Amino acid sequence: MSEKDFELVPTVKLAEGIEMPLVGFGVYEFNEEECEKYLLDALSVGYRLIDTAEIYENEAAVGRAWRKSGINRDELFITTKVWLSSYGDGKTMNTIDGMLKKLQTDYIDLLLLHEPYCDYYGAWRDMEKAVKQGKVRALGVSNFYFDRYYDLLQNFEMKPLVNQLETNVFTQQREMQDLCKQYGTHLEAWSPFNTGENGLFTNPVLAEIAQKYNKSIAQVALRCLVQRGITVIPKSSKKERMIQNKDIFDFNLSDEDMQKIATLNESNGWSCNWDDHNSRMDFISEDFYEEE
């Protein structure tokens, strides 16, 4: 492995001055054994942002992996998310304490509300307390669109520093990014490869651009998001692709190429109706993976 393969990625400064890497490693749908193995690989090639969640049931594996890696805790940026069943005054704080034990850490760098349902007011109150107690450094949300995002902004002392949304070349989230910028919220992309759907890895527009820069389509898909100032969290079980996915900082897409990619946008919202709970449940019940 070359020195370049191990390079750490640049960071972005959140509203509170907290630095967050622009490329992270997602562990969605990895079981505990897979999570520990693949995360150790990711850490070994320079990833420092780890994205997990209560509902993924692999937080303990994340804790074991980073401990085994020998990397100092202050060099990592650990993100996890509170699930709906843990929303509520007192209940969320108990969940946070459990997360800390599983992750084998004294603090969580970024804690997100996973979805905008149930008692997210009670959950946010506990999360604010956790920040004041030093258990959490930064708060954010996931899958909060216009109405719910604005609602949270207007009713609490602490504002979400990150909003994690489905964001890729087909769902570009330009309107949400503009709204988030107004309130100091950084956009983070889950599913930056659109789970490989819509022919992303064979798209002729992306293929032409990739050939121009001598990069892969995956690298172009990630670079266009990072160039817009968006953090991405791709996943892979293959070390060579982990390296490739973070090797996107030695080139810049031209304005013309960025405009070509902008024409691929099919939605500024989401791939399912987040206001329809049944639609959402159908969506999350489907198995999907990033590039493997």
C-alpha cells in the first residue's frame, strides 16, 4: 500500500468549529463480524469518520474495531443515530449512555435523530443535555426535510449542525442544501451512489467525465458532491474500493462538467414519500447496498 493510499481526507468546519472529514465510512447492513473486519480495513487506509446507528446493531463492533486499530480517539469522528423507539425524555439519555458503552468511548462526535417521527422533541431535549454533559460534541438530524427541519430549528436552543439526507447525482438536494446553509447546517450524503440504481455505474455522462479525468465513475459521483461542500459516507467491503472512494481530492471537476452532472438530477427531495409512513416503511424494508 502506497503512502498516497493512506492519506487522510480534508475536513470541513461545522458551525461550532468542530472539524468533520469530507469522506467517511458507512457501516449500514454490516453484521457485527463484517463491520469489525471492514472497518479495520477502512481505518488502516486512512478513514477517520465512522457512520453507524442504533438500528444497525453494530455499534459494539465499531467500538471493538477502533480500539483494535490503535488510533487515538481524538483522531476519529464517530457518528451514530438514535432510532425512533428510543425517542423521549429520559429514554433517549439512557440510549446515549448505552451507545457510549458499546462504542467504548467517553463521547460521541456527532449524534443524529434518525428520522422525523415519534417524540423527536423529547429526544432532542435529552440530546441537548448530553452535549452540556460532555457526552456528545455535535447534534444533527437525518432525513429531516423542509417542514420538520424548520420546526426543529424554531423550537430549540441548539440547532442541528448536520442534516444527513439521501444525496447523489440523481437526488441532488440543492434546495435542501440552500436551506441548510441559511441556518448553519452542513449537508451529509447517505447513499451517494444511489445504491447503484438508475444505472449510475454505466451512466454515459458520468462515464465521459470519468474518462476525461482518468477516474472511475464512482470517484466522479463522489467528487461532484464533495465539490459542492457535502460530506459523503460510501461503503464497501473491498479495500481497493475503500482507497478509491477517498482518492478524490487530486482533481477538480470543471464548471462545465458540474453543469452536465446537474442535468442528471431527477429530484430535489427523496426517493420515497417521507410524509407517508407506509411508503417509508416499504422503503427501509428493502435490502440495498452501495458499490461492492
